[in-house]
Amino acid sequence: MEKWHYWLVGACLAAASGAALADSLDAQRQRYQQIKQAWDNKQMAEVAELLPTLKDYPLYPYLEYRQLSEGLDQESGFTIQDFLKRNPSLPPARSLSARFVNELARREDWRGLLVFSPEAPQPVSARCNYYYARWMTGQQEEALRGAKAIWLRGSELPGSCDKLITVWQGAGEQTAIATLARIRLAFEAGNSSLVTALVGQLPADYQTIASGLLALQRDPATVEAFARDVGPTDFTRQIVVVAFTRLARQDAEQARQMIPTLARLQKMGDEDTQALKEAVVWRLMGADVTAEQARWRDNVVMTSGSTRLLERRIRMALGSHDRRGLNTWIARLPLEAKEKEEWQYWQADLLLEQGRKEEAQEILRRLMQARGFYPMVAAQRLGEPYPLRIDPAPAPDATLAQGAEIARVRELMYWGMDNLARQEWAGLVANRSNRQQQQLARYALEQSWWDLSVQATITGKLWNNLTERFPLAWQNLYQQYTRGKAIPESYAMAISRQESAWNPKARSPVGATGLMQIMPATAQHTVQKYGIAGYSNSSQLFNPPTNIEIGTQYLESVYQQFGQNRVFAAAAYNAGPGRVRTWQRNSGGQLDAVAWIESIPFSETRGYVKNVLAYDAYYRHFMDRHDALLSENEWQSRY
């Protein structure tokens, strides 16, 4: 039976002899909306009538893509390749090639598949079909190599891989060693269902290790029994390290006591034994450790080659106001790590304490020539104004706005499809010269596409184009909703810039939504507590006025909880007020603001607070309020 697709193509071809309607953009938008509605309602006669009239409309390629996509089972490789050639930067088209590979596999057109895709596609489902096509056309050796590379992973495979894996297994390629290699990957990934399935595929003479692996999966405390029951091999040592790391998270002291036994039973070398010790050390970085545990921990850190572990120990010394320890641990950093801004600053701080003022000031002056949090802190420590560098972006070239990508971005923004517009924009910016990237950033700013302006500076690494990096987005709304509140307007904007990079349609994996990334439960609680009218469901959080009204009210409540201190409030906005109170108790009012920030144990929150404070300084600059990074009260307070 012929599908509507053929009838639609025929109608389109018949109409193509006439020129597309040379009418206004508004009229094209109306017909675009008509076509989408008709398509959704399966009124294909209306679609066939209107589609040829929109060939000059910027979003016509999206309609053409939908036509191809919905009739993929009737298309030829030539049609798909022609569309991809004409629309190489269209975001949804990026998956079309792989989808057509899968369609050719469904047709069992193996030679046609290899002609269409002479190289292996990236998506795993299409890659499986590609290598199966190699098998079916007599290229068994290449097919088996590809199958092994696909199979050897810690995650499950899609059903489209079943045929390929079956022939690979039938060729005797799934040896016990190969199965153990994949078990290790699944075990490291915490994929218990895959571990169980793979253990069931081990030969009968591997039952001791199979039983041990299943027990380990259920309870990492059985790691000692596993180490005793199975002979030491590279595989068993790797599994012991992974299981032991999980045990250390549950019971650090029990794990610590096991280390000598595990190392002996599995004949571990220094590297594996050190890995066991370091897994425990990470759990002993709090204040609730015994004196003996602390000595043991520090001995392990002394022999560690891990910069991350050393840096964690430095932050612990900062958090406990251990000046001697701070000096000891910074001295042990590799040279490259010592050059990081944070450790340059704290080396200068130690030199000042030792009376070596000139050396310290030389470090601070060199540091303040850079950009960001610590350079601003260095300037404040010296009592000097921070030399803010702002590179002007060149004016957009007259031809810049005439490209197909820009036209599509404009229309997608018009229709509120911000995230699709961002995909178009990202591809456009990535493929331009540095000067053109600056022009695009400025062009987006002039269009009030604030999130796209920011995105262009990130893609182009235009770190000194501060006007485009930190646009005064929705400033009238921030003025309106911070009026009568203690939070500064610039601070609320800095929080938003950090949270969403000004994308009003941003949504995190856990559900934080919109400009200020508000959780729906937080929004509901804030609305009820403060009597905010007009809010009924979380979809409204994509609306900038609603998001800013609720977000600034919640930020104000956090700001007031922490004595109108931006440092604490920013940390609480990111990590939650409860964690901040715990960190306050741990520091016990012994630290200055910079030490407290650097001692935050969560790297995300630590970076978040630094960014917000620096971004606030940038926004104050653009509002002609040229203050230091920290207020005098924040600078002088103890944390």
C-alpha cells in the first residue's frame, strides 16, 4: 500500500514549478504554524498544499527533516545524503545518518549500508549494524574486531547489537578472559545487573571466582574472603581495589585494618597497596578522626603522588587554621600545582606571616594581573584597585546576519525554542575564526540574546570580552524584584549568571529550572511562605519574570539566614543551608573569608562561590559601582 509520503512528495513536486510565495515574514510564520498544526493533526493534504510555499522560510529545513524522518522507511541513500549535504549544520540532522544506517539494517540491505556509510558511525546501535554488515559481506575479521571493541564496556548494549554479538560469540571470541575483562568494567561502573549476567556466562571451572564476585557485589565487606579464596592475578587485584574503595566509604577503619592482609593475599605491589591506603585516606579528611588515624593518614599523604590528595590535605589545614600544616603540605606540591592561583596566594600569605613582605607582595602583584577570584583577592590584600581588562568586541560584519544559521537562530528564538537555538548557535560559533566569534558575541548581545552572547564567549574562549560575557540581562526585572530586599541587584544577577549562563530554558538533571535554577519544591515553599501570587505549576519557572521573582525571594531568605553575608549565602544557594552550618561549626570562627571559601570540601561549591563573587564584581563595574571583591565587613569577619 502506498504511504501518504509518496503522495505528499508528488504534490510538492507538482507545486515546485511555481515560485515560493514572495510574502512577508509574518505571513510565512503563520503558514509555518499552520503546517505544524496540520501535521500534528495528520491533515496531510493541507501540509502538502502549504509546504512548497515555505522554501524561503528559515525553518524550512526543519520541516524537510520531519518529512524525511517520518518516511525514513521509504527513502533512498541518495535522498538522505543530499539533505545532509545541503544542511550540514542542522542540529537534528546529526542523528539522521545513524538512523538511516539502522533503517538499511532493518531492510537487510547490507551492501547498501556500507555504500551509504563506508566508515563506522558513532552511535553504538548503528555501529553494531555497520559491523554486522561487514560480517554479512564477507569481512569477518574486521567485523569481529569491531564487535569485541563494542562488547567490552561496563554498560548494556542495545538490542540492535544482538546479531553482531551472537556471531562474535559463535566464532568463539567470548573467552573467559574476555568475560572477566568486561566484568571488571561493569564492576567499576557499579552495574550490578550486568555483573550478574556476565558471571553467569563464566565456564564451570570459574565458579569459585564467580561466587566471590556475586558476594562482593552484594557486600564489599567480603573483600577479604574474596582475596583469600581466589588466586592473585591482575584481574583479582583490580577487583579487590574497587570493592575495597566501596568498603572504605562504608567503614574507613574496618577497611584500614584490612590493608596488610589484602596486600599479602593478593601479592600486591607498592602501587596497588598505595591505592588501598588512599581510598581510606579520602574518608579520613574530616575532624572526627583519632590521633592515630590522623598520623597514619598524613604518612600516607606524604608518600602519595596524587596532587588531588595533597590539595585536599592543604584545604583541610586551611579549614582547621593549621598554619604549620599549610606550609608543610604546600611545600610538597609538584611545581606545576604550586603555580595555581590559589596556592600562589597562600604561599604569599605564609610569606607575609614570616615577615617576608617584599616576596609576598611580588607574588600578589603578579597574581593580580590575571583574571578572576584570586587576582581580585590579591588586589584587595594589597589595598590596590583591581586592573579590570575589558576587550572591546569588533562590530559585526554587515554580512554576518545574512547566513542561514543566524536566520534559523532568530526564528527559533521567536518561537521560544531556545535550547534548539543554542544548538544551532554552538555549531555556528565553533566553526568561525576568533574575530568572527567576537563579532557573533557582540551581535547576540545587540539582539538581547544574552545566553547566546555568553555561549559565544565560552566557545571562543573570549575571557576578556567581559561586556559580552556578562550582559546586563533582564536588568529591569532584577531592579524590580530586588527593590526592598537586602540582596544587591548585582549579586542576584551574578547568581543567575553562574546558575544558567542566562538561558531561561535551562533545566538541570535533578529538575532545577530557569534563570536562577530553582527546584520546583523550593519554588512551591517560597511562594507559600511569602505569598507570591500567580504561581500554579513548575513550568512557569521557565518564564523570566516568575523565575526572578521567586528566585530573588529565596535568595533573600538565605541571605538573611546567614547575616547578609554573600559568601555564606552563595554556598548555601548551591549546597544547601544545612551543609553551610556544618562547615561553619567545623571552622569555629577561626578563618578569614578566603580561607573559609578555599576549605569548602565540595569542589563544585568552592568554585561556585568564587565565581559568584567575581561575577558580582563584574556586574558592579558595569553598574558603575566600583567596589572591592569583598565588602569591608565580609573581609574583616571571622568565619
